[in-house]
Amino acid sequence: MSFNIAVAGKGGSGKTSVASLVIRYLMKKGAGPILAVDADPNANLGESLGFDIKKTVGSIIASFNEEKINIPPGLTKEAYLEYRLNEIIVESKGIDLVTMGRGEGPDCYCYPNVILRKFADTLSGNYPYMVMDNEAGMEHLSRRTTQNVDELLLVSDHSVKGVRTVARIKELVAELKLVVKRQSVVVNLVPDGLDPMVAEELKKLGIDALVTIPLDDEVYQYDLKLKPLLDLPDSSRAVKAVNNLMSKLLDGKG
């Protein structure tokens, strides 16, 4: 059975970078094959991993709607769509990626979201680990993309607003009764230790930050030059922090 890790948080918190470094850790540990899922309409995970994304759930749905009168004999619409969805899987050594992409119309992501979730559920049994990078904010939770999750990483940037977003996500997980076995709060992009105001807000909201990830110029430079974060050196401060986080989390998994 697949161990499912989901990453959520506000825009600008660096959650895609965190998801990429989680995948990097798993690959270095030989834990593959890994299924990476980009559930953010503003798809960035593929670029962060160094993949060339040509097709997404959204683009397949759009072409499927145009072609549905030409469904091959003997296939239902659902079976043909599932067959076509296999075209979006980007395969590489140790990791495969599926990407949601954009919906059928402006700001229309609900249907692709549902299709992505079903498709990821179908695929996940073939992988020891699935890592899902969710869209910014909380919309994915209300649409229940993030469910049946073993580890939910709630990523905040180094700000009071980011911490408050994490608190609201935690509340929404409880309200929607999502099947999330464990939640871990991560404060990302920390320059030199937690600012007292951020620490006070965490305390006020009753949130324990399991780990802080330092602001890392190497991550910034790799993103700037579109270099895969998988290629970051072991000496990277962010890599070390995520490695420590994952080591703690997976020591107790199961």
C-alpha cells in the first residue's frame, strides 16, 4: 500500500520546493518508484523536478470533450478517458509525475480535480510513496483533493499571515473530517531563527512547528536558472532540514 504525503500552504510559502525536496529525500533513500502528483492548476512541480510537461489532466479532458463522438467501439466514455489519461504520465528513473493543469474554462478546476484524484488513487497502489503538491490556500481541501493522506505537511512562510493560514487549514481538515493520519507544520524560508512575532503567533494558535527550513540561496539560484531541485547538493541548508524532517517522520511511519 502506498504511503501518501501531501503538501499544502499559502501561496509563496515554497511548498513546491518542499515537495521537491521530499521527493529528493525519498529517491536518495532508494524508496522509489515514487508517484509525484501536481494538483496545483498553476503547475510548477514538473519544472522543479526538471520534467518537460506536455499533457495534463486538464488538456486531456479538453481534447476528450472534443473527441467524444469518436470513442472507439466497445469502450465507455469513462474507460476511454482513463485510457487517455495514461498519456499524461511522465516517467523517469525512480519517479513518475502526473499533472492536473487547468480546467475547461477560466478558473474551472473542480472536474479536473476529481479526475486527478481518481486517477492518482488508481495509480498509487503501484508505488511505495506518493507525494502530492497541492494548490495554494484551502480550495483543494474543500474539493477534497487531499484525503486518505498519511502525512500532511502544512507549509508556512516566515510570516504571521502564513502561520494563520496553516491554522485555518488545520481547522478545515477537522471540519471536513478528512482522512489525514498525521499533520506536521513546517515554517519555511526562515532567515536566522524564528522571528519573535512568528513564534508568538505559533504559540497563540497552539501550533508546534515540527521543523524550520532556512532561507537557502542555493534553492533560489536553482529555481532562477530552472535547474532541478533534485540536483541540489547534500550541503544545501534546505536539503539538510528536509532530510532531517523526513527522517523523523518516516522513522515512525506505519
